[in-house]
Amino acid sequence: MALINLTEVKTFLGISLASTTEDGFLGLVINAVDAEAKKYFDRQIETATYTDEYYCGTNNHILCLNEYPVTSVTSVRIDESGFWGTVSGSFATATALTS
């Protein structure tokens, strides 16, 4: 999904929404700029749901996430023998942190 849609671009540029003459070109520009922005920031920018992200702890109280900003967290689990979720039974319910 692009960060901006055709209607928003046409409104910003003052192009009538009824006119479809430039829609193909504007669509190409929207997709190209969207791809370059994501490439520059080296991450997805729009809202998304991420599951099964594994992080290696460094005994530091700060955890730098791959994606941000975070708007909500469903659960966090700590399993020192989880081996990135590859071991049977890793990150079981008992490993969940609670507030």
C-alpha cells in the first residue's frame, strides 16, 4: 500500500478529481516515490501488524525495535532457550511477560 493515494495527490496539485488524463502517470510517480521512501528509511512506514519478531538480548534495559513507531503490543515473551522460535515448545504461554 502506498503512503499517499491518487485522490490526495490530485487534491494537493489542484487537479480536478473528475479528470483522469494524468492518472496513469501519477500512479507511476506515487509508486516510485513510495518505493524510494521505504528504501531510504530501510523499513516499512505504514501501519502494519508484525508477529513472531525475535530479538537477542544484550543485558541492556533498552530494546531497539526493527519497526517503529509502535502503537500497541499484544504480548512479549522471554525464553532464554527459545532459539529464535525454532525449538519445539519455545515461547510458550508461561514465558509471557505481564504488566
